Amino acid sequence: MKLNRREFNIAAGASTLTLGLGAAPMVFAGNAKPKVVVIGGGTGGATAARYIAKDSKGAIDVTLIEPTKRYYTCYFSNLYIGGFREYESLGHSYAKLASEYGINVIHDWAVTVDRKKKMVVLGSGSMVPYDKLVVSPGIDLKFASVAEGYSVADQGIFPHAWKSGTQAQLLKAKVTGMKQGGTFLMVPPPNPFRCPPGPYERISMIAHHFKNNNPTAKIVILDPKDKFSKMGLFKDGWERHYKGMIDWQPLSSLGGLKSINTATGEFVTDLDTFKADAACVIPANTSGQIAKTAGLTNDKGWCPIHQGSMKSKVDPDVYVIGDASVASSMPKSGFAANSQAKVCAMAVRGELTKSKVFPARYANTCWSLIAPNDGVKVGATYKAGDKKIDPTSKFISKNGEDADTRQATYEESVGWYAGITADIFG
């Protein structure tokens, strides 16, 4: 059963919002409406902007700051790498949000925030004032965290494909162009990171491609973790669909990853050296740079929030949503960011228009495709507890499910993607 847009909105606890396309004025002269500025036009930011504008029925002036004119989702990029989707199916325009919801979309970089003056400073030099600020910067990558010999300059050799953009195309080219019988190597990131099942779904999709096009290829995973999300489901699926192709090794048993030689493709551990013909290296994740520049992060690089509203614990006029936030039990996923954005939008609207604010409710589901029509999922519902966001119910696929159930799970994920992107971008 596919998840249509209405069903998705109910499942995610939808509210309502808006967006618009235009130039960035220095000030909004003659406009007495309260001003909300949203930094980041990904899943969290675009959802928050749309719901604030839509639910306030024009009572709030909403500006969305996002440098790219077309947003490509990181989620479902694994299916593109595996050959199940076209790249353009991941791309989404801001035009409808602009024309139908009246949001002022500024395509520029937010380089810093003057929280005392309540101004966002853009790369162009313009400044955008706000009464409330929503920060949804996604993640940045800590390239130096991987190993000696690997830096930001090497992402073109061993791509991460862990942020929206053309890295997914580069990684697919590396996979499809790998020599027959070669070795593909992945280094997943340490916790916490965006989309916990994502690296392992990616392995599944690469294995699917190899099974059909390069059947003697091998995949080695050098994992900084001793366990991972849906571990039992993935390992069972790999054994059934890609027997003998995938070798998962926790780095704790190898003495850690010591160095990478990008020229030779050698990955050196204390106990062994692995030679890669192609590789995907995903560094440790941290919050997007603007969150740090704005002084919203803790000593671990993430943004603490109040669990009932997503309001920053650093500044009462700032909200942080999505991957950059410390959202306790919730994973860093697109579904979670969309859910958090709706709670945030309701809280912001309540503060600025005195409208009713209901208790925060959150939800998340992470789907993964292991092989054609073999989909699995994990998820939960949440509430704002006294000290953190607490799960109220959980579910996960089980090993041994019949083929119809797995196919229905995959079809459900396809319906969710259609539903969430319509919910975000209009």
C-alpha cells in the first residue's frame, strides 16, 4: 500500500505553511507584520517556512534563505546509486512555495547571525532582520576525523555523497566504472550521524548493481561502530541476496583506521591493509557551519533545544530543527526533520500571533531498500518529556517476513517520498 499525501500528513502530525521567491531587502519598511527568517531550505527549513506562512494566513512575514535554486534530497539518493531512480527525481524547486505561499526566498549564503541586533548577514553583504529565527543548516563533515592522509581535497577521489548535491552522481560514476572483480570499500561515519541506516542501504544498493553488472566484485566495510541501525535485517538481507560479496568489519577488531593513501587506494589498519579500487568515505558529522558561527552549538558541535518547541537553549528567539539539533531519541532523518519543523512552526506562530499551541508530538520512520522489492523499516512516535524527547512507541521490520510484506514496505517508502516532498515544497 502506498502512502499518499493525506496519509503522510496525518502520520507526521501535519500543521500548515508557505514560501516565496524574490530579492533580499535590507529592511521590510512599512510592514508591521512580525518577521520570521528561516536559514536552510532543506527538509526542515522549507517545511517550517511553509507551515509558518500557511498557518498564520499571511499574518507573519516569512523569508527563507537558501543558496541553491534546486534542492536535491540526500534521502533516496541511495536508490539512485542502485539504479532504482533517476537523479532528477530527487530535485525540487522553490518556485511553487514562492508563488503559492508568499514566502520571500533569497538564494544566498547566510554567513553569520548578529543575535543582538537580530540580523542575518548574507554573503552578498545584505542583512535580513528577524523577530524569530529558525536555523535548519543540516550537517557539515569533519574530514580530519577519518584518518591520516584523508582531507576535504580527497572527497572527489573517495566521495561521501552525504549532503545534497552532485556527490551522489560522482559516487555512482565510481561504482559503475569500477573494474570487473574489483574491491569497493566504505568507511561509514561514527555516531551520531545523518540517517543511521543510510550507509548500509547504500551498501545494499551498490551490491545490487554489482550483482547484475560486476558479479565477482567485493565490498569491504571498515566500520568505526560495533553495531548499526537495522543490523540484523541488513545482514540477513546481504546473506540472502549478495552471499559472499559483503565483508563488514568493525574497526575495533582491526585496531582502528590509521591512514588512507588516496593515490594507491590503500586503507591501513593496525592489523591489515585493504586495497580499494573505488571507495565511499563518510567523515564524522557535525552541525552546519552557520549554527556554529551563530553560537548555537554545544562543545560537541550540536545545537541543544527545548524538547517541547525546538527552541534553542542558547537564545529564546532562535529555533533549531533537523540534523543539527540535539533531539534526544530521534534520529537525524528527513522524516524527523519534517516532524520537528511542524512543532517549531506551531510554536513560532503561537508566540507571534497568540494562536493555540498544542503539546509537541513527533514521529519518524526510516525505510531502507535491501534488494528489489525487499524493503525494511524502523520508526517510532515521540513526545516531549521532562528532560528530552522520549519515544512513546516503536516498530521495526522482522527477519523472515514474506515477500508481499517486504514489497509493501518498499511501496510505502515510495509513497512517503512523494508525500513528504509535496508537503515540503508544495
